[in-house]
Amino acid sequence: MTLKLASGSYDNTIRFWDPTNGSCIETIKLSSTPNRIEITEDKSKILIGMNNCAKIYDLKRLDQAFRSYDNDFKGNVTAVGCFWKQ
């Protein structure tokens, strides 16, 4: 397993970093500033809350959103969470 650090920024990106050397590994470009990011417990998805929307990305395929809830909210999404029913 590779150790990674995820950060959200006012430049409308989520960046993934290698904490051992400080280099940026990958970047997701968003439509607005991320307010909240969460990683699922199984480390397979990243959830992102932004202004008027929330997105879920598969961490193995960051090139497109796994699920996108655009304009489904009126204002900033400031909390996200995920749970599976078994």
C-alpha cells in the first residue's frame, strides 16, 4: 500500500501528495473550492463537498467522477460521509 496525503485548496483542486518526499502525485480539477473531503474506510473512494454539489471519485480512476450531485444543494456542502449497508 502506498501512503498518500490528500489536500483541498482555494485553487479548486484536490491534490494527492507523496508525504515521504513532498511531491504532488495527482490533481483533480473541480468546478469550485472544496469545503470538505473524506476518504471511505476501505480507502477506495474520496468524497468531496463543494458549493452547490458533492462528488465521489474512485481513487483508482481519478480522471472522472464516480458519482456527481451537481446543483442538488443550495449553498455550500460542508460535511460528507459514507456508509455501506451489509
